[in-house]
Amino acid sequence: MTDPKRKTIPRDLSWLSFNGRVLQEAADRTVPLLQRIRFLGIFSNNLDEFFRVRVATLKRMIQFGAKGRMHHEADADNILQDIQMTVLNQQSEFNRIWSSILEELRSEKIFLVTEADLNPEQQEFVTRYYEEEVSSNVIPLMIETIPGAPYLREKSIYLGVVMWMKESALQRKYSLIEVPSRVLGRFLLLPSPDGEQHIILLEDVIRFNLPEIFSYFGYNQYTSHVFKVTRDAEIDIDNDIATSLVQKIQKGLKNRRKGKPTRFVYDKEMDPGLLEFMIRKLNLSKRDNLIPGGRIHNFRHFMDFPGHIFKQESRRRKPFDHPLLTERRVTDVVMERDLLLHFPYQSFNPLIDMLREAAIDPGVTSIKITCYRVAKQSKVINALINAVRNGKQVTVVLELKARFDEEANLEWKERLEDEGVKVLIGIPNMKIHAKICLIRKRLENRIIQYGFVSTGNLNESTAKVYADHCLLTANKAIMADVNRIFNYIEHYKTGTHFLKACTTLLPSPVFARREVLKMIDTEIKNARKGKKALIIAKMNSLSDEEMIDALTTAARAGVTIKLIIRGIFCMYSENKQFVQPVKAISIVDEYLEHARVWYFHCDGKERVFISSADWMTRNLDHRVECSCPVLDPELKQELLDILDIQLQDNIKARILDNKLQNHYVPAEGEKHVRSQEDTYHYLFQKTGVNLEVRSH
């Protein structure tokens, strides 16, 4: 799959390898059954986004020729062929896992039934449910009468229906029905025999009622099969200066719905005539990733598989409060010392509480905050609106180009501006991905600044699943640099000097790359002098060629390198020229490992950073990011302890090798370490520790 002649592993093949690790979780019988079903949903959702974004990008590169190709994607044609092969193999494994899970569900007396399995009571129930809830949302499309290609919505599944009379099977008519799962959900619980749970999918409810739906035509034979189309999700932002960014985003969202198909997934039992008809109508070819599959598609809905029907429902560990925040206001503690919160082990509420406290604090004059992706019913936004109503000046940076959140952020922009919030909507050709907040407060005769720097989004929903770190601080140097980043965002045309003036934070673009390369070079020089040299880096993705080259040089010089990379990993970690092996692992478990943490030994002056940035070209050069040093010795050690736990993981850690094999780290000896469980226990034990209060 990977070519050793390349300098780096193609990022798209590495990403598919990551999704293979998600599939491994679905196959792992030690994982609770409900979670395994949801991992299948996550795998499917990930793959949908991959085709909407990455495959679409590769096809654009081919379309535009050499000018449209970059870096290791110069051979996009070969990569697309490798993608097709890998996806087909993963689909086969997916089907095997799903068959196994169905057997386990049956052993739990949970049955996923089809329209052919219904008993008389269930038939009556399904008929009534269709008439009362479904029928008004079903509009059949007789595709033979449509001159062009039918409009098929993204993220929807369709029933392709074939109708004929038993007496004249050759005279067939085709129809499409969009399954209205957006409105009604995908799962319907049926009346069930005692001790059993029967579930039917919405498309099978429709299948059962096909004779009623098409009674007008007088047919008596029907077959129907599910399919879906994945489209190019890229939004083209033209350079028309007379058009505002908001208008461009709105136009782009409309055009996205008409994006070129990048994948056609269908039931392999689909009527050949209908399949050929659809491929022709959609102007598809074998190069367009035609994926034959089973009866069920859009498995992303299985992330919402009903959990209450299980006898032993799988529940997540409950987040606990930080030990210093059980009896005191967040603001009061932050004024005295730095706090480091670790989600989802610790509660996200202190962030919301700090904003709420600022909203009603008469001394607070202003709040500035970046919001990349917020929750649907965002308590963060509500706190900011309350701050405006209490007379505070509030500035919110909304990234309208946050992929798949564009529409939601447009709605938030309108609501915030209606309340009097100053909304900044990003920088041309650059996303604002930093997670920062600056609160300015008048205390007696002086102005003080406090806030936070985080590795994750300000989203109380995803904070229950995403593992992130957030530093709450009133450190003068850190907050002065946070203020400089906001000044740059407000004055990006002429404000690069604000980023240059940062003394403590490492901002992107440009400056984080430069400083990290300097720190790697320091480790290289120390290794060559025979001194201790160590780099530990944890992040979502590592694909930037310059950073990979620097790490490769460091490994050859004798620097000890330990990497924890959840997703894309383009470095060849195995090399006979390395003085000692590079340890590179990926942890996929119950929580999504989302934090970025960098450690450099620095000749004993250990430097530890948390960051919003991965070591990808886009993060280092084309986004506004914030990388923040952890200065408090105790908090620095806390992060190092967590990194050490993760590096010892031998239950959920996979080895990132040159061949993308996803072998588990072997559990040697009697010590078994599952890092997410052990991190929870490590942090929970600290809740009873009487931590010393220190001022800056």
C-alpha cells in the first residue's frame, strides 16, 4: 500500500488506516455491544466525510492537472486506486463485524427485523405508524419522467423501487423515495414478545407499505434497495470583492448541495437495470467509487442506536469537579493560580461558570472569545449574550468556514449581532482555529486580564467525548499574548506585528513552525553532544513534510522521540538509520483523543505546550492557532504524568508502522494499561489532594 520510495506516507491512506482502527473497536468483543454498534456508526460517518472532502479534493487535483497538485498528492490517480481497494476491503470487514454483532444482539433477545419478519400485530402497528407519521414525509420520484439527473440530497438514503405486474415482468417502472430519517429518526421500536425487543428501520417501514404508496399504478410486484450518494463538500469562495464573506458562504452552501458525486454506495442485490439507470443518470463511472454493500446504508445513524433497550446499558464515567473548584468561584481561584482542566474526565462547567461570573461581575468591562464549533444549545453563547445585556463589551470570533458548521455559525452570527455582540467572521484564505478567551476586569485602580487557552472547541456537548486540556490563567505574559492574537484577528491586513510581538505564546501562522523547528534543532544539537535529548509530541495528525524531515533528522542524531498520533501519521517511523527506534502509537478508545501536547527536554529546562494546532501545513501556515506553554511546575508534571500513562498503554494503543498494519502494542508482563481508564483514576485521586495556592 505504501511506497518506500516516497518521503512520506500519503495522508489519505494514513487516514483510512486510522478509520481502520475505529473498525477494530467495533470488532473488539471486550467493548460493550452498544459501543461497538456506535463505533460502526462513527466509522461510517468518518468515511462519508472522507469522500466528501478528501476524495473530492483528489479528483479536483486530477481535473486541474499539475497546477492543482501538491506535495505527495502529485500521484492522485494512484492514491485514488489505493483508496478504492482499501475501502472495499474495509467494507468487507465492516459487513463481517455487523453480521457478528447481529448474532450477539439476537443472543441478547434484541432483533433487527425487516418488513418480511413482521407478525400480524407488528404489521398493523407499522401500517398505522406509516399512515400517521411517515406518509406525509414520503414523495415518490418517478425518475423515468425526469429529463436530467434526479436531485439526491447529501446524508440521505434512498429506496430505489422497481415495480411490475407478475404477468408482464419485462414492463418495469422505477421510482426513488427519500427515507425521511432526518425528520423521524431511523429506528422504530415494535410491539415485541415478552423478554424480547424488536426494532425495524424506517426504510423497511416504507418497504412494507409500497403497495399502498403505489396503488395508483396497479402493480403487484415490488423490489426495493437502499443506496446513497456522497458529494464534493468543498465550498468555493470566489474573489469577488463586491460580495461579502457571508454571501459567499451562503452561496457555497447552496452549491454544495449540487456538488459532484464522489461515491455511490448501493445494495449489491439492487436490480441491475435500476443500478445501470442510476449510474447513467448521475454520470458516474468506475472511477467514481462505486461501492457495493449490504442491505443497510448510512450507518452513521447507528451512533444513535437506542441504548435503553439493553439489559446492561453502557454508561460513560461521569466527569468530576476539579478539586479547587468545589467550594469557590472559578474566577477567584484563577486570580490566584493557574488551573488545568482535563476533559472529559473533569467537568466542562468551570468554563461556562467563568463566563457566567464575568457576565454579572460589575468589574468586568469586556470579553473576547473565539468560537469555532459550539453546541446546538450553547451555554457558552448564552453566557456571552447575558454579558452584553449586563453592559459588557463582547467580541466573538466566529469561523464561518468551519467545515459542516458553516450554516450553524451563520445563524449564531445573526443572533449574536441582534443582541449587540461584536462578531468577527474570520480572515480571507485562513481559518481561525485558536481556542482562546480574554476577560478584562477593572479591580480597584488597575486593569487585570484573565481567561483560558484550550486544545478543544468551546462545546459542552463534545467535551463529554473529546479528550482535551484547557488552561485557565491570569498569567500576565500569557494574557498579553492572547490580547495580541485578538488584535491580529481584528487588524489582520496590517497586524502581523502583533504576532511577532508575542513573548510567551507560539501563534500560527508562521511563528509556531519557526519556534518548534528551533526546539527540535536544540534537541538535535544536544544529542550530538551526548546530552539527554527527548521529544514527546501528542496530536491528532502529523503530515507536514518539514516537521517530518526535522523529526527524521533528530532520530538519526540520537534524539529519543515518542509520538502519540490519533489520526493521520505520514512519517515513516521505522528506519535502520535511527539511533534508537521512534515510538509512535495511536490510541483509539471510548473517548476521542483530541488534545495536542508538545514536550522538549531542552537541556533540562523542560518545555511543555498545549496547542490547538496539529503539525499539518494548514495548521502551521494557513490558520490562526495558539500554542501555550504550561509554566506552573505542578501542572507541567501533571501533563507529563498523563503522557506517560498514554505511552504505556498496551490495551488500546496501536503501533504506527511503515505498512499501516495497526498492530496492537503487545501487553508484556502482568501490567495492563488502558490509558483512558488509568488517566481517569489518576486525576480522580488528585481530587482529595490539598493543593497549595500560589500567585503569579
